Amino acid sequence: SLSSFRPGREDVMVGDDPYNPYKYTDDNPYYNYYDTYERPRQGSRYRPGYGTGYFQYGLPDLVPDPYYIQASTYVQRMSMYNLRCAAEENCLASSAYRADVRDYDNRVLLRFPQRVKNQGTSDFLPSRPRYSWEWHSCHQHYHSMDEFSHYDLLDASSHRKVAEGHKASFCLEDTSCDYGYYRRYACTAHTQGLSPGCYDTYNADIDCQWIDITDVKPGNYILKVSVNPSYLVPESDYSNNIVRCDIRYTGHHAYASGCTISP
């Protein structure tokens, strides 16, 4: 999730060994130590996922929460000046990048929260190795996946895409967990992921947690939210990765209803 991350830590991955249990972790209580027994032998090929996690049995299973989305969907207008970080991360529609757009021009944003649970039997780990994670200076954190979620707005009748969805790339962490489970991943450069029984939560007021609907006319639409949309990370069940909500947009307000998980 887009939680706070202290600046000045861009270099923590240099020379880092994810399998060293004695390395300095800045006293991070959620740091996940790795088993040194699973370290690849010198001269051997790295197994898939080296540098992001350790060998596990079973598979993760991501499930987005439809009721969480439905409860807090709303429309907000923001100036381009206040959307500079979002523009840098390509979170706006293409019309926002025209040469004639000014800092005081407003964009209309359909905001909604998202909460994703891992109800599988193993950790959901980033698809990219740590050395390739991208540091985003505006938001002061690493992005460990290019596409963790995808957001689209579809016409209710034709199901044609009417607003340009964007690939939401985040850092992954255990925001909260069910009773009996414990947070083990945080939004750091060392380890990111989502543990079984835990949730990664994105509030509606964070940057890029929206669809830019500036060019959308009032009407009835479908909000489609997909997690792990390109199947970059293996899961035990892909049929529960999509939430669809009915959206009524008046031009000033948006009302979400009927949010359900659908294949």
C-alpha cells in the first residue's frame, strides 16, 4: 500500500543479502527474516523469486473486498498543480498531458478504496526481484510490481471502456490481519508481500486510488477492479480476482451499488 516511507533510503538494497538473518534492519518490527538454509549454492542458478522470498508450499489467493469499495466511492475535483506526483506516475487520463493544460485546470476523479485479502496458503510475493524495484521520489517508497491492480470504467450497456484505466503499481504490505495471524511485511526496500490471513488496504484518499473521469459524461457505468490482472504471480484461484460495481454518475456525484466478485 501507499503507506509512509522515510526518505533517504534509496541505497539500502546496494550489496544487500536477503538471506542474512543478522543484517541491520533499522529495528523494523515487521521485517521478515529469511532462512539461510535456502540460500542458493555458489555457482548454481538462482531459483525463481530469489531476492524476494523463500521457498513455500501452497499458493496465495488474492480476493478483493467488494463491500469496501462500495462503502466509500465518491467524486473529487483537483487541480493539476496538486496532481503533479500522480501525473508523474501516469495516473491521469491522456487529456491531462496535453501541452495546453495549465496548473489551475481541474481534473474530475472517481475515488474508491480497495482492500485485498490473501486467503491462500502461502505469501503473495512481488513478481519482480528486489534489485529491479523502482524508487518513486514523489511518494517516497519502492514499487515492487508494475501492475498489482487495474481499474476500468465501462459503459453499463455496451461494456465498452469509457475511461482510461491505469495500471496501479504499489508497494505491498500487511496492513492488517485476521485474528491469529501476524503482520510480517511492510512497505520497505527489504521485503514486501502479503501474508496469508492478511489484508493490503488502500484508502480512497491516497494518490492514484482513482479513475480520471474528466472526459466522462453523466450516466450509468460499471467500475471494474482487477487484482493481479496479468497473472504475473501464480495463485490457487484466479476466478475471484475481479470486482464489478454499478456506478451512477450525475456529473457532480457518483453512487456505487451492487459490488460483487465476478470472473
